[in-house]
Amino acid sequence: MTKVLEGRAALITGSGNGIGRATALRMAAMGATVGVNDLKPEFVEKVVGEITAAGGKAVAVTQNVATRDGMRSAVLGFAEKQGRLDILVNNAAWVRYQAVPDIAPETIERMLDIGFKGVIWGIQAAAEVMDAERGGAIVNVASVAGFVSAKNSIVYSGIKAGVMGITRAAAAELGARKIRVNAVAPSAVPTEGTQRNRNAELDARRIARTPLGRLGTVDDIAKAICYLASDDASFVTAQVMAVDGGIITTNI
């Protein structure tokens, strides 16, 4: 793989599994030093081990990024150790789908803390340490649920639509500092974290509605994130890239 991220320092929140892990592996293969973040040390150690075993560079960032202090500690600590921060991927999330009568305050608060507030705190901390001359790239993980929604997803859809708004506003504010801010919006992607919300019948319906005739994979999303983080996207900012096989903009 071409080392287009050689010399870059990239922190990826929630990279102990799923899309975050796939992105960490890919960025490391592209030459970046990757900060692997997760709340669970065993997840972090496993991914760091995978990267180093393949000849890449990775460091453990075992930190709860659900608070401003936690996110700042993760971002600023990683940047200090590496002497720089070039890329931040705001991927961490905690998701529960609930029908309107069942939505609980604790569910909303936890989802907001990690998936909405965490994105803002990550951007704030990254903007503080990204070099004024080099700039940097921030990629937020949104969802097609920010465009089109299904039942039982009021909180999730609202947060992901909010992430899209955060992305555009941050890009407008930080562009003068050469910091690009973009987002990816995946459709349903099988991961460890989404298993509880999937079944064979639902997957079959999604596949039937997708022009490319399959579900996305974590690698599909990781490739899009890595593109947006690289110099190949040097004139791309404030964009939300749907990585969904065409499901939200076609009617078949």
C-alpha cells in the first residue's frame, strides 16, 4: 500500500473494533503513526498488536472520550507524545434504538455524550494542537440515518444529522487554519456493535434496496475515511460523503 500518510500522526476514537479498527489498520499501513483509542484496554492492546505485527506504528490511547476532559486528555496526550497531530477521526459512538414511548433520559445522555458532544470536544482539542502551517484533517463518522430515518431511531438520527451540521460549521470556522473537516455517512455495516440491531430478514431488505447489491463493509468505510484524511482530498472540506452503495439516493 502506498505510504501516503508517512510521517502523519492520526488519532482514531473508538478504534478497538468495527469501523475504527479497520481505519486504524489502514492508516497504519499507509504510513501513519496511529493512536488506537477505546475504553477497554484489551481491545486497544489487540489492535496495537495487530498493527505492530504488520510492521506499522501504533500507540495505545486507553481513554474514555465521553467527557470533555477525557477527550482533551486523549487528543492532547497523543499529540504531545508524537510531537504533532495531523488527523483526528471522531468515530466513537454508543447506540441504542428505542421506540418513542421507551426513550429514556439515560439513553439520550449517553448517546449525546459520546456521539455528539464528543465530536465537538474532539474538534476543539484537535484545533488547539494542529500546526498552524501544516493544518490537518478531521473526519467525523455520521450515518445515512442523518439523511433518511427509520422507526425507533429518533435519538440516533438526530445525533447523526447533528454531526453533519457540526462538520460543516467546523469546516467554515477552521478552514483559515488549513484544517479540513469532513464526514462519512455509512449505511448499515455489519460490526460487533451493530449485531444487536441486525437480522437476516432486515439485511436481505437492505441488500435488495441497494443498487450495488450488498451491505457495506468496515473496509469500505475505512477507505473513504483515509481518502478524506489524505492529501488526495486537499481541496475537500465541509462535505458529507455517503458510503452506502447508493441506497439513499436511488429508488429501485
